[in-house]
Amino acid sequence: MSQSKVLTHLCPNCGGPLLFDPKSQKFHCQYCLSTFTEEEVTAFEAKQEDKGIPEDKGIPEESVSEVPLEADTAESPIDDQVGLFVCPSCGAEIVTDATTASTFCYYCHNPVVLSERLSGKFLPEKVLPFQIEQKDAEKAFLDWVGKKKFVPKDFFDKKQIKQLQGVYFPYWVVGADLEGQLQARANRIRVWIVGDLEYTETKQYQVIREGKSTFQDLVKNALKKNEPEKMVGAVQPFDLSKAVSFKNQYLSGFLTEKRDIEYAEIKERVDSELRQYSEALMRDTIQGYTAVTSVQSQQNIKNLESDYVLLPLWLVTYRQKNSDKLFYYAMNGQTGKTAGILPVDKMKVVLVALLIFISVLILGVIVGWFVS
Ligand SMILES: [Zn+2]
Ligand SMILES: [Zn+2]
């Protein structure tokens, strides 16, 4: 929990805090307005780190650029605690949840990355950088809320929009090959009539299917507090071909949650899901029969791979007055797909209902007037 474990990625030019810019996919300094590529930032930081290393260690240049992360990757006991960190910029203490891996300093608003929480066994394989920037996310949010008639006013006032946050959430991305076999009984019935006689022909078949299937990019939530919320699933899919090798610079300017669900905990569920998919593919090839019964299948999972990946979401959550119910708006930070559940202002609903009633009444009066 030492100070060195908290990082703010700094501008090589002026030392100001760097933020990741989704539009250019580069790192932007708000102070001197410079932009840098990931390679430039990494090379600069490696050089800085180098200055702190005694010369006789003689680390070759090539290997330095490969070590952007903390060197001591020993698993640390801080993982399941609420963390207290010291802001490298202003020295204030930052209190975080056990799963926070990047955030802003509450006092100086500098972006900070708690790099230790994303190292060792918690080092993500990949990160999918944000592609939609805050401005566009805000606009989309306003458009979306604007279309919903019964939303309470304070849900979409400016204060609420400030709460729109870019968050990297942790996921398991699973891929596997399956080899399977499926057996079933099937019959085909044919009925025809000759004169007074009705003929029924029943042909019985034993159906056998064998095959291989490959699955990739099955995305599974890896954060306990997201389990009850459907928002994370609702904005899928993500195009994971755009994911890049993890570098914690990408987190600069966003919130990041680290995983607290291990793959072992979901393995059984995922295995059975994969088997079901594979079985369904085989089952779908059995066609043209009147009935298919006693289906038996065996699906063996091979080459299972599970990658720990961080994926981007824009998020607003909202708790309605006098109620514990949580409402949310979520947007896929890559594709812009949105989902959400909005609160409903009952007064607005009543008013509209009343208006409709009144206009119906007026219409009724007019019609009545014409008829009489
Ligand atoms: Zn700068
Ligand atoms: Zn600070």
C-alpha cells in the first residue's frame, strides 16, 4: 500500500495528468494539449523508471520498454480490503472499494491508477479501449432520456449527466473447441388412402451426429456487484477483435473495477452452456422427421481458454427519492449500444391520463353536439 503503487500517468512534455482520448485512441494532456501514442507514453515511463535504477544493474533498453507495470507482482493481501491510497499529485488520502483499480482523486481530480490491483494474477490479458468519448455519450444519453415521456425532471438535469461515468468492467472471455456426438430415435409417418383403406407407413430411424464446433468470445461477468444488474449484459456484444494487450495507461481518466469472481467459480455454468450450444447445433441438423425422441448427446470440451479482459461502459445510475430502487442507463463504450431502466414520474403519468380523458370528454361533447 505504498505510495509507489498509485500511478498518475504524466505528460512527457509538461508533467500534467494524461487522459485517454477515445476519439484519437491517444493520450491527451489537458494542460499543454499535447497528444501521445501508447508507445510514446510507455517509452517515456520506462526511461523515467530507468533513472531510478542504479547503473550497474544495466538493464538493456529493449527489456525496459517491456516493463510498464510494477515489478513486484507478488499476490498481496490488500485485494479484499477497502483501500487507502495516497494521491501522488496532492498527497490526499484516497479511499476506494476493494475492487477499484482506477479512479480520480477526490480532492485534486487527478486520474489515478492503482496498478498493484491489476498485476500478478490480476493482470488482465486485454483491454478494449473506449471508442466513444464523453461528449457523445452525454448527447446520446440526453436523446434517449428525452424520448421517454414520464421521466422525473431531476433524472436528466445537468447534475445527473455529470454522473455519467466511463467504467472499465472486468469480464471473463471464454473460447473453446467442442467435440461431440449425438444419438436419437426418429420416425417418419406417411398416410395415404386407396379406396376404403387408409394406409399408414411408419419408418424408424436411428440418427447419429458427430461433429466439432468452435466457440469464441463468450463474455461472462467477473464482478460480484454487477451480478444483479442486467445492464452489463444488455449492452453486449463487444467487438473483441479491437481489444489490445493490457496497458494500464488506457485506464487513465476512467473508473476501473477489478474482478472478484474467479473463473473456477463460473466454470461449471460455462461448461454446461457450451455443451448446450454445441448440442443445439447438432440437434438443428436433424430435420425432416415426424418425431424425434430419446436424444442423447455427449459433448467434450477441448482447448478451453479464459481471458481476463476489461471492457468499456458509460454508466449513470439513479436512485429515486423515497425508494431503494436503482435505475440505470448504460452504453457500450465501443459500439454505442444503449440499455436502461428509467424511473417513472407518477404525477406526469396522471397528468397525461387526465389530459387524454379531458380531450376524450371534449370530443364526446362535440360528437354529442353533432348528433343531437
Ligand atoms: Zn502536457
Ligand atoms: Zn489528489
